[in-house]
Amino acid sequence: MRELIQLTKPTITLWILLTGATGFITGSRGQLDGWKLLAALVGLGLMASGTAALNQWLERDVDKLMRRTAGRPLPAGRLQPWLAVTWGLFLAGLGFWMLLALSRPMAAYLGLFTLASYLLIYTPLKRRTPWSTTAGAVPGAMPPLIGYTSATGSIGWEGVLLALVLFLWQFPHFHSIAWIYREDYARGGIRMKPVVVRDLRVTAREMLVTSLLLVPASLLLAAQPALDWIYLAGALGGAGLMIWASWSALCSPTRQRAKRVLVASLVYLPVFCAFVGLDWWLR
């Protein structure tokens, strides 16, 4: 059972649930329905867990080549591939049903799009082109939009802008990880930008640009009826931290500075979500 749980990447699933809850709170506009929130988060969490398991099944041969992933259940031989794919399909199917039957159909369809685009587009592109990061940032940005549509039943500008913020956040986050583990990624044939572009200032520049774009994205979101200055203060403070870390990586493109960007990204996301929740709570 421990190996099956590891397949679901629980830590990443918790991050997904955090951003999904943020989207739901934004869409609820002060009328929070606890049961609907629970149904949305359980459905989203199950679909995310199933997607993670299926992803590890698809990448089991690549994971064998990389030190940071060789100890996972499939490459280490602690779990049979057929069990992993069955487990992943079961979780994803159950999550889809929960979103469809107990939450909102649009949320379920967005969840299905997220699963398909992550597994069928992003996963194979990782070994072919650095543009895989952009392709992967699309399904990666869906959880807050799924949460939002679970509350409203439809796609709205506030949900789209939340997804935009998460889309931009992923570039400095995942580029910094690929930068730190670039030798390991190279062994696995993962063609992310820090691996294939020798000049790391190119990667740092992209991290800085996407961090800077968090500012107008945050301002656009603050202009929507659901959020106000309390959210904006946290969002801009977090964006400032991301900009500082990315700028420092551009000035001195070292592994240590990449770690600084990674830490900044890990601080930014919970701060962003917390200030959205605080804004809602104080209204």
C-alpha cells in the first residue's frame, strides 16, 4: 500500500488541493458551501493522484536513468506496472465521477482535459523539446480553474486569471528544479531549457520575465469583484520575492542562486493562496 500511495505524489497533490481550494473560495464570493468544497477537493485530489500514478507508469524507464527518481516504486521494481496503471485509472476515474456527479460537469471536463494534456502532450514532449515546460504549464495551471468552476458552474475571468498566475509561476519553479538537477535530467534525456541551453543566463532571463509578469496578472485579478487590496498586498509581495530571486540568478547564474529561486517559488504559492483566503475571510 505504501508504494501505491507514493505513486500518487502526495506532496504535489496537496499543492494542487491548495490551489483548487483557492479557486473555489474565489468563485464562492462569500457564500462558501462546505460540502461542495469537500466534493470538489476530493474529486480533484483523486484525479491528480491518478494522473501522477499514470505519469510514473509512462516514465518508468526514464526514471531508472535518473538518480532522483530511480528509487520510485516502478523503476526500483517494488511494484508491477500493471498494478500502477490499474491504480491510476481507478483513481482518475473515481475523481472524474465525483466531479461530474457531486460537483459541476464543467469541473469534471476540465479535469479530464488536464489529465489528457498532461499525459498525452506534456509527458512525451519532455524528451523532445524545451517547449515541454510551456505545454506542461497549461495542465499545471488548471487546478484553481477547476476549483473556481466547481463553485460557479462555469468558466469566469477570475478563474482564468488565477490559472494565469499559476501558469506564470511554473516557469521559475520548474526551471530552477531542472537547473539544480540538470546533470540528472541530461542522463534521463529530459530536454528542459537549463539542460539543452548551455548559457544559464537564458534560463534566468526567462525566470525573471515570467516573475515580472506576475505583477500585471496580480493587478488584473485584483480588479475583479471577488478580490481586493488585501489579496493584492500578498500577491505583490510574493511577486517581489520571485523577481528578486530571479534577478539574482541572472546576475550570478549559479546552482546556489537557482536554489534561491526554488525557495522563493515555494514561499510564493502558499502566501498567494493564503492572502486570497484572508481577503475572502475579512470581507
